[in-house]
Amino acid sequence: MRLYVASAGTGKTHALVGELLALLRQGVPLRRMAAVTFTRKAAEELRRRIQGEVARLSSASWAEEAQREVYGAVFTTIHGFMAEAIRHTAPLLSLDPDFALLDELLAEALFLEEARSLLYLKGLDPALEGSLLALYRKRSLAGAFRALPGAEGLLELFQEVLSGYHRRTREALGPGDLEALALRLLEHPQAVRRVVERFPYLLVDEYQDVNPLQGRFFRVLEEAGVQVVAVGDPKQSIYLFRNARVEVFRQTLKEAAEVHRLAETRRHAKAVARFLNRFVERLFPEPERVPVVPLREEEGLVEVHWVVGEGGLPEKREKEAALLVERLAALRGQGYAYREMAVLVRNRASLPFLERAFRALGVPYVLRRGQSFFKRPEVRDVYHALRLALLEGPPSPKERISLLAFLRGPFVGVDLGQVEEALQAEDPLPLLPPEVRMRLDGLKALAGLRPLEALKALVRDEVFLRRLSRRARANLDTLLLLAAEERFPDLEALLEWLKVRAEDPETSELPEGGEGVQLLTVHAAKGLEWPVVAVFDLARHEGGRSEPVLVGLDGEVALEGTEGYQNLRRTLARAQEEESLRLLYVALSRARDVLLLTGSLSERPGPWAEALMDLGLGPADQDPLVHRHPLAGLPPLPSPP
């Protein structure tokens, strides 16, 4: 494997584009390559970059063929690539290649419904559904779970729920199902050979965020003959909760045949780059200490502000937020627009302090929500209902997904256990209860309306609206306004618009409010950058909550109160502490020109505050970057105008 270690802002996308162009120059057609990353947005951005480069190099002998192939080439997510590989080898795996893909939220909802039904039938504690869902989310940690003493019964129950879930979803696959099938593929030598023949060249972005199962998938393909190029940065591995394991990258770093370390950055001003190098040199293991070399001439600015003195932490956070907002207002006076600024937090629980300060001081802000508008449940419910309006005959695997969503959603709200027999049939529609069939007939009547009229009829459905929150109803009004700006020749075009917008986070995100300072979590900020970045609430301490079931990094399962639980809890806590440092690095590295950090001194400092203290940047340190603000000297927050 050829591995690029790319610190934040050092041009990893440029490296990927360079690798793809090098293959094209060698005569490798795009159809023989696959480029894999973590989001559809990133995959399409890479496709656009290649498209632009091919157009720029249009006189090259290979360019004409590449221009024809770029739209159909495989630029996709890891799960998208797995689906492509499984479809290509489906007959060998005794699968129907026409399977449909469930999105993660719907897959989890269907699993939970099966869990609730089974718990009710067995007379078991309903609280167990949380433990079962935790196991469902952790399936990619290992080929199989390993029960520690006392957890055997829970695993048996989980397998029973999983079997029922698979009966309900039939040919539809969730993300975990795809990964399980990918494991099956690896055990079939002929299937592996087919994938190698179809995709002899594979490029993988964000390799630091793969889970062990995905890492094994890529490793086996490489051993079978696929040429793999991977790009990533172990310092930015921040998805432990999604089963990412930085150890996969670290092991690859040890074994890779060729390693390139990218160090030059056009993102950071000199002061920001110096601060990042200081942070990495002190707090990260040696193989990951790649100092960045800034190519910009601007000096930039870094400041660390601490609120100190006697007082409760809520009061300190309130003053800390006001202090930060005033500092941002001063930077606006120096030429930075509010839209060029972002305030990052570790946890959304910090946001109310910021919102109060921004309102009180009259500074505009934009609160970025984590979920894109077109993926919100009420919008997806409308999408699935419109899809069923076009249903003719027995549903296909993809139409079955819409049927499941429609049945369990607010349009009908039926318990799927009550219609399980119907759902097992080749054509479930005639076997559904009369009132459900009547609702479906009502949907089919929409097919004769103009697209906007059909949409309006759905979002004005009284049964649907009665079961929605006020906010959800407002979102449907927004959906109507957005759709009214488009021209749809037919219902299929409206459906495609909803589908594409949901798949592209860049177009589907609707920030709340006008132009202003952006407020968001560090996870939401990954991959973004701003001229001015502030990191708020360094003192926040996470964790401490006891979970009834723990799933270890290698698939171990322990129940609270049983042997092995505390040891497993300590192991997971250490992994989370390590990731906390990486999360802080991601936050710091979003800054181009100005980096501000604010915290409040407390008896129990959080891991971010401890990291700053380890750097000699705590409230008691005499570093020129450190600014102390006694609580008693800070003015009270004014009333909002």
C-alpha cells in the first residue's frame, strides 16, 4: 500500500487528484479505478476536481476517454464501494444484485421496532432496547461479539432480534448488513478475484476513520492484487463512536510499502502553524509528529483566554461567552466579516451560553444544525410517500423500503409486528389491513396531480400533521417554498430532486438565521476552515455516565454489575481520552489567520483544559499567548436589545 500521511491543511485532496491523474497518464481508464471517501459530498467534490483537470488537459491522448467516463466512474463512500463489490459478485454469494440500501436512521428505527416487539412478547424489561441498539451500532467492531461472563443471554437476545429485523427488511440492506456481506465476500476466493478484475486500482481517503472490518476488507483486496493508495491523518481520527479505530491506520503506517508525509500548508498563518506544531510535538506519539511548514507570509494571531476567580462554573461560562463575543466584535473592526468566523464546541450543551451572549451583545450568529434539512424525518416521510404514489404491482426492494417507512411513520403509524405476515409475502399490499390499503390508494391518486399539487396534498394531510411537532410542520412549509422555486415536469423529477438534495450535505444544509458567526460542534466542522476560529468552553468535562452494557474495542460485551465490566470501562475511557486530544487538534486546525481559545478555571478541568496546561498555556502560566480575566472584573451580561 502507498500511504499519504496528511496533516490538516496540507493538501490531501491534491494528493488524491495527483494519484488519479498519474494512473490516467499511464493508460489506466477511469472505469478500472474506484475512489472511496467518507461522504457523498467529498466523493462528488473529488469527481468535480478530476473533471476539471481532465478538461484542462484535454489535449492529452487519454483525455477524451476520461471525459466520457468521469460521470459514470466510481467515486463513492466506503459503503457505496462495498455495495458495488457485492453487486458485482452477487451470483457467487447467492444474492439478488437488485438489493436496496437502507439509510442508517431507518435501519436503526426498524431494528428498534423489532426489539420492542420481541421484548414485549417475552415480557422482558423495555429498557433492554437501549442495550440491543448499542450492540447493533457496534456490529462492525468484530466479525462476532465475544460475551464476557454474564452477557451471554443478551447476545442470544440480540441475535434473535437481528433475525427478525432481517425478515422484515428482506432484500434491503443497512450499513451493518453491507459490512457483514463484505466479510462473506472475502471468504470467497472467486468473488475476491472478480472485484480485483473490476477494480485493480483503489484510492481511499480519510483512512484514519476506517473501522477494523473495513480495514480488513481493503487489506484482503490489496493482498489479492488491488493497488491501494490511502490518504489520512491519525491526528484527525475522531469517530470512535462510529467504530473507527486509529490503530488500523497506525498498523498500516508500520506495514506500508511506501509512505509520503505531507507537511506544506497553504491554510495556516505562521502563528497558527507554530501553535499546531507545539501541540503535536508535545501531545502526539512520535510517528504522528509531522510539523507543518506554512507557505503563507502572514503572521496571524493565537490567544488563550482564561476566566479565573471564585464563582460557579455556569457563571464563569456566561462571562467567558461574553468575553469571546466581544473579542470577535473587535476582530470585525479589524476587517474580518462575521461570516468569516466560527466558534467550535465539543458538545452542544455549551451552545446556550454562546447564544445568550451573542443575543445580548447584538452580534449576529448562525447555529448550524447537525442534520441536513432534506434528511429530517418529516421530509423523508414525504419522500417515501411520494415514491409509493408511483407504485405499480408488487413493490421492488427499493419500494419495500418506502413501504416500511410509510407504515411505521406518522402517515399510518402501524406496529410492524401487526403486519409481519404481509411483509413476508412477495406482494404484501393485498394482505395489509383495509385502513392501510385505503391510505395507499389515496397516495396513488396523487400520481394524477401536478408535482407541486401532490406535494402540497401530502404536507397538508391532517393525520400526518397531527402527529408532528410544531417545528416539523414549519419544516414542511419550508419544503413547499423550496419546491415552488423549481420546475418539475413530473412526479419522478420531484422525487429525484428530494433524493439528490438529501444525499448532498452542502446543498441540503439550511443554516438557521442570516449571515453571522457560525456556531457548531467540532465534528460538524471537520473538513471546513475559516479565517477566524474560536474554541469555546475548554473546561467542559465529558463522560462519567454509566452505561448498562459496554462493547469493547474488539467486540467484548459486558453488562453492568458483572465481572469484567469495570476493566472494560477503564479501557474505553482511555481510548476516549486519546480521541479527545485528536478532537481538539481538529478544532485548532480549522483556523486560517486567527485562533482564539477560551476556558474557565475549575476544580476538575476537562481533557482540553488539561492539554493546554500540559503545553504551559494554563491560567497560571506566564506564556505571552495566555490572557487571564478575573471573574470579579468582568461586567454582567447586558439584557438582549
